[in-house]
Amino acid sequence: GGGLWSLKVESGNTQGCFPGTATSNLTLPSEPGDILQVSGWMHQTYEGVGAWIRLTPTNDPETVFCEENTDALNWILITFTDTLLVNENTDLQVMLDTGLTGGPMANWAYFDQIVVQKIGQMLKGDVNADNEINVLDIVIMVSIILSISDTTPYQLWAGDMNLDEIIDVLDVVILIDWMIHIPTGG
């Protein structure tokens, strides 16, 4: 980020070449509900061609969990945060992509200080994502069951207490039972 580069990747082009990419596997698997922050410095050498940072599963790079890009010609810090809705112990990779240029013309993207860090964990049962499990979560789950409201991927993950990929009355019962048996501080 201080004007020096640590990785230089050449772009692909629209004449049939694939985009230039570099990947790095993360050392620890991710868990459902992990809140990850991705950051790094990057820039391009050709205006209008985007350089991308993507977070993907190592075994399925076409599935993108989160991404950000820039076509800046000077170093710029990119930071983004996302909650991962993944299976247990999903292996992730960072993919740096330099995009495509027209014709045989080359473009270079520079990347520096790419960091992925876990900054939090969402709670199973916290359907409204307020970091608390309470009656409001039950109300949202019931409205989902009654088809009063649409379900987001996060709500499906948080409300699916028995891991059967649907929210139903059994999930509400499990959450209520869990809430009754939560030890209180004091």
C-alpha cells in the first residue's frame, strides 16, 4: 500500500484468454455464521479494467461468497465484510482477478497486504441479526412459516435450528426450548 507491490498479475483478454488470477487458500476452515473481513491494497494499470478480490470455496471457485473491485490507477485500500453461510468446515480461498482487456493489449493489476480475518460470529437462532436471541426472532420465524415475509439466506441459516434446510414449527420449538434453558448471568 505504500507504493510498492508484492504481487503483479497480468489480465486476460477478450480474444479467448481467461482472466489472470492468483489464489491463496486460507489455513483455517470457515464455520457457518462466521463474519469475515477482507482487505487489501490494489490498483490497475489500465483505466476501466477492474481488479477484483473474491472469497470462494477452494473446491468451487465459481461460487463467490463476497467480492469487491476497483479500477483505480493508484493504490487504494479495499475493505469489505460479509457473513458466511457455508457448510461446516468449508475451506476458503482468496482469488485475485485482473479482469479482461480488449484485443492483445496487456493490463497489470497489483495487489499488496491482502488480509482475511474473522471479526465475529453470528448466533444460530438470531434470525433478525441483532446479536440477541429473543421473542423477535420467534416472531420472524413464525411469519416465515406463514409465508408473510420472504426468507433471506441468512434468515434460513439462522432459523433452521434442526438443519433440515427449511424453517418450520419444529425449528421454533427447538429455539424456544433452547431459550428456556439458557443459563442467565448473575
